[in-house]
Amino acid sequence: MNRHLRLLNRTRLVRPSSLLNYRGCGIYSNFWKSRQTKVKSICRFNSRGFCSEQPRIPSGSERKKFSLSKVIKWLLLGPAVGCTAMVIIATWDKDWKRSLYFWAQVFPIYVHYRMVDVYTRWLGYDAESRTEAFTKLHNKYTNKIYNTAVHLKGFYLKICQMASARTDVIPKQWVEKLRLLEDSCPYEEFERISEIIRQEYKVKDVHEIFEYIKPTPIGSIFVFSMCCHYGKEVVLKIQYPGIEGVFRGDFVMARRFCKLAQPAHLPFLDETEKQFLTEFNYKLEAENLEEIARNLNNHPFWKNKVIVPNPIKHLCTEKCLVMDYLRGEKLVSALTVLFKNFGAVATSRGQTIDEFMEEQRQRKVQPTATELEIYRIQIRIRDFLWNTLAATSNYTFGLVFWLLGNPNQNIIVPYKYTPIPMNIKHVLDVVNEVHGYEVLMDGAFNGDPHPGNILMMPDGKLGLIDYGQVCNLLVKCIVRLLICIHNFDLYVSQF
């Protein structure tokens, strides 16, 4: 026992007389409960040397019993406290609020798709049954995806614009809905736009810089407004304050979701982030726009086929970009009109638009782009000859009939204006060729060439806009790309 007392004295935490309050049978006094763990371990280890009773195992009544009610209480209380804390943080942190909204809207959709994928595989559904099951999901969540992108704006609007051009990956129902974002995006109030302009150019009134500004933008992810600068119509692109931080936060959230849902797409998302972050310096975009315009507008071949707006360099800042206004129709709108015409033809045949398009695709002989252009020229010539004859008749015989009391004045032969269909093959050929020229010859090309960035000009040219994401290739990269294309052609020619 003296050995045990000396051991306890070395700890200098208790007095030897206090050992009388401790029992080595496993029951602690209040004194020992308040001591350090090291002392309690020593006393428990050495207690048998001076305790008259042998240590005993606590009875069942002394041991803690399992309580199901406590487990349920903590299972319910834990998530409730966590959700409450996140909601409180989201009330004053906008990034948290955006993240919560994103996960609340998108994660249930992902879970539903994953569940359908798992149980259709597990139950042995055939390909047709799986397609039918996923089609129901596409129809169900199309509007929800669209509304989520419109509500969050920023990166999510931009990524949906890019997705609308990927008909090979994105479901058809989603593509048709997301294409609305290419030409009609929500925008901010004009008062806020005016305030940004005044702050950026350090003026008291926006009319010191621009004669007028149309309050309704002409669409895009940021703000585009048509205005007049010294008698010349220009386009003003404005960057909202803090939008770069919002985009960075959105990329972090998108990367987390992609890591969960589609880890294979992470490299693509990383490259997209690098390109997106170059869009926030409008001075750099003005330089890119000037380079592309110099390469194409002055080229002897491309100057008659495409046009790129020139920036007004002395009005371009890091937050404002001013460029020439191209008075053209969006390619998306032109395609919409074209498909409406197809729908009218299909209806006259008693077919649906899908049946009509499938019939056209299965035709063995399709007119080439040159043949379609000849057909368009023939329509123009026919209308011109007809209208010339009509004008001659109306201003000779028609004038006599008008003097005799013709109620239609001098018009006896109606004029003809045949709608000229768009040569979609020619348009696609030009789009492919000009982007191929940018990549393989200039080494500078648009990294975001969706249909919303292509205009149909009145003179038949294609207007190329929005060069915020310009990729520049080194000569060695272009050479490697050409070698890859050549090797691929050799591989395909073997079959």
C-alpha cells in the first residue's frame, strides 16, 4: 500500500488521506470524478492493493440502457438543426442561397433519374421500355430545368445555352425548351443599367456618351442594349458588378454536382471554366473581336460571306463593350420560321412535322447547296419578270381602267412576292467552313459558337457575334490537329 501512496503523491493532485474515499470495486466518489483521467487510471489500476472488496461488474440496472426514443429524437433533431442553420446563413449570404436553391431543385431530379436507371436495369427492361421511361422524366422536368436556369441566371443560363446546341447529348424535350434562352433572356431594369454606365464612364448623364439607349435589350446572358453614338448605331454590352464572383461560385457548385453525377465530364468543365473567366475583361474581348474582324472582314473570300462587328475601342472598358450594330435576324429565329413552313407543308400532306422531316432525310437524292441557291435565284428572276409585266400593265391599261372607275385604282395585275426559303445547307456549309478556317488557318476561333451567336443578314451574309471566349492555338497545335485529321481520313477510307 505504501508503494501506491508514493505513486499517487508523485501526481501532486490528491492527498494520501483521500484514498479512503475511493473504492476499488468500480464505484467512484465525487472526489475522483473531478480528477484528471490519468489519476483515475492510476487509482483504478492500483486500487486492488488496498481495497478490501474485489472489483465487480455493474449490474444491469446501473448500466446505460438503449433508448429508441432518444435515437429517434436525435435523428429528427440533427437534420432539423442543420437545415435551420443553413437557412439562417442563406438569409445573409447570397452564395449560400444560390447553392441551396440549386441543390433543392437539381438534386431530386438527379436522384429520380438515377432510380429509374437502376430499377429499369435491375428489372431487365428492353431498350424501348427504358426509352419510354426516360421520356416521361424528360417531359416532367423540362420546365423545372428551364425555370431554375432563369431564376439563377449567370453561369446556369450560359451552360443551358451551350446545351441547347448539343442535340446529340441533351434530350430533345430539353433542347426545344432551352433554345428559348438563346434569344430571350431575362434582364435587369434600365435604371440599374444607367447607373452602371454612369459609374463606368464617370459621367453624370448617360447622354453625355450616347445620344439614346433603347431600354429593351436585344438579348444575351449579360445585357445588350442598342444605342446611338454620334449618329451611328452601336451595341453596348454591360457587365453587372459582382457577376465574376457569382460565376466562380457557380463553377464550384457545378463541379461538385458533376463530381457526383458525371465525373467523366470534369475535364470539360475545367476547360469551360478557363474560357469563361476570360469573358469578364471586356478590353480583352474588344481585342479578340478586332483580331477576328481583321481576319475575316478584309479577307477576299470571306468578306462576301460573313461579317464580324468592329469594336469602338475608345469606348471599351473592363465593364463596358461597345461594337458595331449588325441589323440581322438570329439564326435560331430563321430556323423557327423554316420549320413552321415545313409544318405547313406537312399539314397539307396530312403528315406530322416529324414524319415529313423523316421522309426528307430518307430521300436518296438530296439537292446540294448550289442547286438550292440556283432555285432561290430562279424565284427572284421569276418574281422580277412578273412584277415588271404587272407594273407595265398597271401603268398603261390599268390607268385607263382607273379613269373609267375601276375600284382597285390602276392595279389590274397583282404583284407577286414569293417567300424565298432559306438555303439551310448553304448556311451550314458557311458556318462549318468559316469556323474551320478560324481554327486551322488563323489559330483564333470562337469558343462558344452556338446558334444564338449567328445572325442572318439582309444581304445574305452571316453575322458572327459574341467573341468573349476566343481560343488561340499555337502553330504546333494546329500541325498536330491537321495530322490527326489526315490520319482519321485514312482510317475512314479503309471502310
